[in-house]
Amino acid sequence: MERKNREPFASLALYHLLKWSVVSPALHTYFRVKIHGAEKVPQSGGLIAVSNHASYFDPPILSNCVGRPVAFMAKEELFKIPVFKQGIKLYGAYPVKRSTGDRAAIRAAMTAIESGWIAAVFLQGTRSDDGRITAPKLGAAWIAAQAQVPLLPVSLWGTEKILSHDFPLPKPIPLTVRIGDAIAPSNSTSKEDLQTVTNRCATIINSLHDLGR
């Protein structure tokens, strides 16, 4: 299949400008991020990054640490906020309506993959208080099976502590990102096969997360 750029060249250039001028310096100086396993990220081809989710900061953190442009799903309401809308769109987000969330998200993720971007999916769908995955959803495994692309497990450690009610600004919490080996997609979309792949992703991510700092 011939791949096309997901965004015009100018948008992709601005994506990298934002990444290297704002996100990367903040991660490495303010949050003192440690990245383990960056060499495991395929530098070409379709890919779905699956991760735990504990903070609003997770999308730019994950995107920065895998070394390739990443497309994220974001609730439609966020695209109605001036300036913020431009920022998240520039950084790879695409709107998803809550009423048709799953189908819209899957279509958008497939488009991103076909365009050469990494599609990122938070395996549990919503944020957890401790960063662990307890109820993984099958969506990422289904997309991977449909597109026949591997899944890349990623653990984000420490992000749940960035924001708190007793501190008005993001806290300079030391962060750790661990990237596991890519997992082959299922050859079928049966619920049993998708559940097997999903459980494997969750187990690996939780195991990486348990390693801590």
C-alpha cells in the first residue's frame, strides 16, 4: 500500500519544532526522564504503541520517547478550546466523539498507520491512579489484527504524581519510560485471540512499570 503523509510537510516540521524546543527540554531537565529500550522502536513501518495511562501529560511524553511522530485520540471537547486545540492537533491528536468513540478512534488510528505514523492507544482507555493496567480494552489488538502491524508495549512511570491538588504547577517528578519488545498481532479478530494479545501487552507493561525508577 502506498503511504501518504498524514499532515502537510509544514505541519510535520512544526510537530518536530514543538517536540525539540519545548517537550524534549522539559522532559530531560524538569522531569529528568530516563528512557530504557528506545532501540526497540522500529524506525519504519506500521506500529501501534500501547501504554498505561495516569496523567494528562502522557501523550507528549510517550510521543517524545519513541522517536517517531505519534497520533493520539483525544475527546472532541478538547478541540473546542482555542490555542489548546492547535497545540494538541499539531502534536498528533485527532478528535473522537464520545458517542461513537470506539469506531471513530479505530478509523482514525487506521488512517494514521496507513500514513506512516505510529498510532498510540492507552490500553485501559482511561487514566488509573497508580499507573497500572487492571482492565485492558481490546481495541489496540483489534486494530493491530486488522492492519497486521505489531504492538509496542510502553510503560510510563511516575506520571501520576505530576499534578496534585495541593500544588498549582506540574511537579518536577523524576519520570521513567520503559519500552518492551514489539508483539506480533493476532492473525484473527476473534475475541479469544484478541484477549490473549491484549493480556500479554498488559502483563508486559505492568512488569516494566513494576521496575520503577
